[in-house]
Amino acid sequence: MLSLAQFTTTYKIQGCLMQYSFLEEYLENRDFAMNWPAKLITTSEREERLKRAERRIYGVCKGLLELREPYAQTTYPNMLGDSVRFIHRSITEFLESQTFRLRMDLESPSFNPFDALCQTYLGQLKRIRLPTAYFSPKFSSTTCIFPFYGKIPPEINLFYSPPHPTFREDILWIMCHQLSLDRHRALPGFGQFIKGVYHVVADLKVRLCVLQLRLPLGRVYCTPETVVLIFCIGLRTFEFLPLGVDADSQLMDLCASSCLFSFGWYPYLGQGSMHSIGELLQTLFRRGASPDSKLGAISGPAFHELLAIWCMGKIKDRKSMLAIISLMLYHGANPRFALVVGRRIYIDRDDKTPILYLKVHFKSETPHLEPGKEPETTRLARMHNPVLAISQRTTGIIKDHGHVIDLRALVSIWFPDHSCILQQVIDYIQELGVPVQENHRIELQTRFGPRLRPLFDLDHPEFFASDDDPKIDWSVSMRRAHTPGSNKGPDWVPVGRLSEDAAILLDWGFCYR
């Protein structure tokens, strides 16, 4: 008990009495929770378990541990009992002493507090009837950017979090801690633990979970257990993915979209990570995932959202961009994405040194299933106002490609040495006029595969691995929208326009320095 309490105190975890009640089973059998079937106990059995655990706290650990009200005020702390804490902070210093460590090594040489935390947590999920709000908090409560506890790495901190502990925050912290351990201290059976959590939560069949994306605007509606899949992908722990042979195409779509989003918001990867992402995407596509899938209720396909992120300068790794775009086109992803540049020229009234800007937005088109019908056009939502600073580079690009800069134009800007093959694939897909079907995909891969695969397949003998990787020096910047009557955000003032040949025409009376 003391060792587990020290662990939860060190990492600021709210250790409730109910989880401590499963320590008896854990000490008898370290895999007790994995072997248990999911069977919820009655209210009277739950209360009896809490009373028995309380007697052990005040009996075995008298003068060291005590029970207090939980830190977080939620609707369900009484289900899990009070929080277990040390009576005084000096006890932690005693537990860290050499004397106590030697005694622990002698009496319980193989005790691992993190393993105990995982197994007792899984036992709690299998035995205690937790409220729906724990697994699927209401959308109105997810207003906090930061999770209740712990430091969440940037590659997975895509969602707003509720101000109280939930399944999402609990399992995410456990996964992050496992990844923080070195190879010798990491739990060897952690993958089985994740699969156990996934299946027990799936068996509960609670309502859909609503995840509010931070960037861009959008929501993800999914079952609570699929949150585990999103985190496995976001944290690059693909070996933990509990995807059985019965996983449907909708689940595959969610995984593929999560993979693209994770790559977009945490792009600086080593070659090994890039290889694992490429392998995962290809596996998902082979198992039924669509390259045009959306992540929840976002406005456009995840691939188009990723392209918008790149246009905003989120990534500078040109080789990774080339690999992902080549891979997606190889599998027939919809290339109908464009950056649309406005003609009006603006300045920010609050800028001390005026800079000329052009407002832009991102456009996504989805072809109709029936040939000949107009595609459906969607304007991708953004939390901020995307703008382009006018420069010689910007006006040159607009002069060459017009005010609608599509993917065909973007690949020529980003990858001039490889744009020829990419543009050929884009033209092939667009000429179909309909979403790419399996027969089209086979023809595409047969026709263009020999030239596309070396751009993304690390196992290909002709894999492109140039050391010369110049950074992309042209991107859209983001400015927060101006709120009338407040000092937040830029206050745009129109001062001119761009002509057809991208010449700057300023309004009479405006002096530009």
C-alpha cells in the first residue's frame, strides 16, 4: 500500500480507496485482472469492499496513510471511496530512504507499483459500475485545454478535456507513463493490458463519446473504447492496437484519419517513425479504410485537413510530406484540394509597420458517385483567419498558378524535382470524375506504382533518400479573428487589390512604407 501510495503521490494521481481494495487480489496473482471476466458487483458488495479496504488502510498503515475527500469534485467519488494520501509529507522522504528501499526489496522484490496500478485499474473497470459520465462526459463539460493531471505530449493533445478525471485522461496517462519508461523498466505485458481495457469498455456499451478537437474546429463522435485506438496511433504505439479480424471499415477509417492528424500536428519524426506510419496506413487501407476518410465531424477529409496544416507552415520536413502525399495518391486519395487566395489587400490597423496581407481559405471538393454531376464543395473550417503576407514569392506564385492554388500547383511548389509523376497521378484521378474504386486503384498502382513507390517505401531498392532537403519557405500564417469592441485579434482594413497579373494596386491615399 505504501509503495502504491508513494507512486500515486509522486505522479499526482488521484488514488481512490476502491483501487487499493484490489491490491489483495494483485498480491495473490499479478495477472488477476487479466484473468477475470467482466462482472459488475452489486452496491452492497461494493460498500463491503470499501469498508474492508478502509480497515486495512487504518490497520496495516496506521499513522502513515489516511482517507480524504478527492481533489476533483465529481458526481461519482462515493462510488470509488475517498482518496488515499499520506498523513504528512515527511513520510514520502522516509519511503525514499535507503533503509525502506532495502526492506521493500527483501519483502517484495518483484513488486512494481506501476504494474499494480494498471492491474487494479483494470480490475476496477471489470467489477465497479461507473457512471456514463466517466466514459463519455457531456460535450458541455469538455471546456478545459489541459487534462486534469499529468503532462500530455503535443502529438496527442488534440482534444479539449473535462475538468475532472475521466476514462480518457486515465488511460492516456497510463499509456504515456509506459512510453516514458526505459526498455528494462517498461511492462512486458502492457499490450495485453491495453487489449483488456479496450474489450471490457466495449462490453459496457455506453453512449458515444464526444471529443472536441482543438485545431481545426470539429468534433469526433466515437465509442469510448475507440479512444484507446486514437491514443495508440497518436503515441506511435502501433503494437498495442487491439484491432481484431472483425474490425469494420468504419473503425479502420477512424484509425487512418487519426494517423494523418497525429502526423500533421507532431510532424518531426525520425525515419523509423515515418516508416511505421506508412506501414500502418497501408495496412489500414488493405483492411478497408478509405484514403478519403474524415475524423469525426470535421469539415473535410483528413488528407485535405493535413494539406491545410502544411500550407500553414506546420511542417518543414519536405521528405516526410513527399512520402505521405505519394502514399495517399498511390492509394487513390481525392486530390481535389485548393488554397483560394482573395484579391483584396488588407493591413492590420494595429501593426506598427504595415504589412500587406491577402485573406485565404481552403477548399475541398468531393466528386459525386454518378459521373457527370458537379462535385460537392466544402470550405474547410479554421479557428483563426488564414492570411498570406504579400511578398515577391507570393505574387510570383499567384501569377504562375492563379488565385486558386490546387494540389497540382502545390506539389510543383513543394517538390519541383518530383512534381511530374505526382501531377500525372493527380490528373488520372481527377479525369475519372468519380471516387476511386478498387478497379481504378489497381490500374493506378500498376501504371504509376514503379515511379511512386520509391518516394514513400523505405524497403524499395530505389527509395528516395536525398540528403539535400531544403526547407519550404512559403506558407500561410494564422491571425486570430478580430472581435468588435475588443482589443483581441487583428483589425483588418482594405487598402487595395491584386490585378489579374498579380500586380499590387493600392487604393488612392494609402501610403505603404
